[in-house]
Amino acid sequence: MIVQERKRLKSQPKSLASDIERPDSMIKKALDEKDGHPFGERFSDDEFLAIHLYTSCLYRPINHHLRYAPNNDVAPVVEALKSGLAKLAQDPDYQVSSQLHRGIKQKMSDGEVMSRFKPGKTYRDEAFMSTSTHMQVSEEFTSDVTLHLRSSSAVNIGPFSKNPYEDEALISPLTPFKVTGLRRQDDKWHVDLNEIADNSDE
């Protein structure tokens, strides 16, 4: 997966390939961090690697796999990431009770926003949702839409992140949220979401 993403980024007009080191170097650095982390021994190597590498630009192939095009090389990473998050979720130190914020980069028309985030609707994202406890961090990742979330299942992965200043909390794929508010302010959309009990029939 690391090699594939590095090749893909090198082909882009503005390459981000420099953000991705050689696979052996990335893995060694991540596992060295695991050995020095107080929670590290509770993770398998695969679980720690999945969480740590997700916080780099490697989140792209992971979420692309979930949203658009299943990839056999990525599937084991997704399972390791889910397993690692489940372990963190059992520890109160990594549970998140404060409001979270998520910027959406995708350009959306007003009609698309009002349809997708109609108050009262249930919203799910097929991929992992990266959020932050800090509004200003989410603003770095947004175009015109910012989500404000209350989640009972979000997990704090900041201590394992390549970018700890982001105070990142991660929400698992297909977690259901009720849209409780939609407003336009300063030419941007703001959406209020509250996590609800899962009901796959919705």
C-alpha cells in the first residue's frame, strides 16, 4: 500500500510523495515509537502501524478503498485499524466526550449540502472520519462545509499520530449520526451531528 501510494503521488502535478518515506523506514520508525509508548504493548504491530500510518497521507488509499474501489492490499490495513481502535475505545483515557469538528474538502453545491444534511436525516460516512477537538484545525481541511459532531464512539488517536498537534479523534466507518442542525454563516455551511444508536435498517 505504501509503495502504491508513493507512486501515485509522484504522478500528481504537485507531488506529495516526499511525505512518504521508503516503506522499511516508515515501518521501523513507527514500531520504534510503539516500543516507547505506554499503550504500545496492548497493540499488535499491525494495529499500531495502521493507526500511526493513517495519520499520514496514507489515509487516502484507506478511505478510497472504503468509499470507491476495494483493494485487496488495503483490506488487511482496514481490519487492523478497526481492531486497534476497538482496543483504544475500551480505555477511558482515549474516549472523547468533547465536541468534535471536521472540515469537508469536497466542493458541494448548496443543493447538495441541503439534501445530504437535511435536519432529521441519518448521516453515515463509508470511510473513517478524522475529526479534531479544535475548530481551527478543522478549518485547515475545509472548503465550504464544516461538521460539528457529538460522538459516543470517537477515539483519541492524537498520542499515536504523526501530527499530534491536530488532536485527532477517529470515528469508525458507517457510524450513524442524526443531523440536528444546518446553518449558513459567513458563506460557509455548518452541520450539527449527534451520534445515535446503530440501526442498519435505516
